[in-house]
Amino acid sequence: MATESTADAAHGAADIGACVNDAGSAIGMPQLCVDWMPNQIFWLVVTLVVIYFVLSRIALPRIGGVLAERKGTITNDLAAAEELKAKAVEAEKAYQDALARARTEAAKIVAEARAEIQKDLDAATARADAEIAAKAAESEKRIGEIRAGALDAVTEVAKDTAKELVAALGGKADARSVTAAVTARLKG
């Protein structure tokens, strides 16, 4: 048997060919050995077929599912963003409308307040004018009374002074002539 195994080893070494030396180690790069090319091509094809089936049956469907889910999520997010943008535009429009209504209402309130204040002011002015007119009329009446009283007092003083002067100068004057002279002098 030992002879057979040595013979088999020698026969196997002869089958390997030029790619292996007598010690059984490869000469140069084993991948480039022409004697091994069919074996390498066979395993390359087997490996590629296995990779193809793994990719086509397992990996690529999962990747496709992830891409489809991602596309759906992006589409939904874009739709939601458009919806939110439309809501924001509506909210801004509602805000602007409310602001315009508030400004109009404020202007109306200011106009009403001004009208009411002007009405109160006009009423107060009318009362003050009436009071002033009444006081002015009363003052005019008093002034008239004071003038009349002063004119009467001046006339009396003038009459008394004229009588005293005529008497001091040595003359005699009756009350009628003194009154006529004082009245004529007071008129101008």
C-alpha cells in the first residue's frame, strides 16, 4: 500500500502539471496556472449564480421595498408640507382679515369716542356760554345800575357843590336853576 500511495502521489503530481514543483508547492501564482483555469471558471460561475440568486431573491427585494417605502414617505411628507403651507397661507389671510377688521373697529370706536367727546364738549361749551352770557347780562345790569347810581351821585354832588359855591360867592341860587345848570354841564 505504501507503494500505491507513493505511486498515486507521483501520478497526482504528474496530473497537476507544470503549476506545482516536486515538493508540492505552487510555482508562481496559482491563479494564473492554465491547468487550473477550468476549475476556477467553474467555481466562478457557481459563485456568481449563488450571488445572483441571493441578490435577486433576498437583497434586491428588500432594497426595493425600502426604496418604495422611502418614496412613499417622501411623497406623504411633501403632501403634508403642501397642506401645511396651504393652512399657513389661510391662517395668514385670516390674520390679515382679522387685523383689518380690528383696525376698522378701532377707527370706528375712536370716531364714536371723538363724536361723544365733541358732543360733551359742545354741551359743556354751550352751558359755559349760557352761564357767561347770564353773568355778563347780570354784570351789565349791575354796571348799568352802578352807572346810574354814580350819575345820580355825581349829579347830587355837583348840585350840592354848585349850591355851596354860589353861597360861598355870595349869591343865592334856587334848586331849579342849579339842577338845570348841572344837567346842562353833564350833557356836554
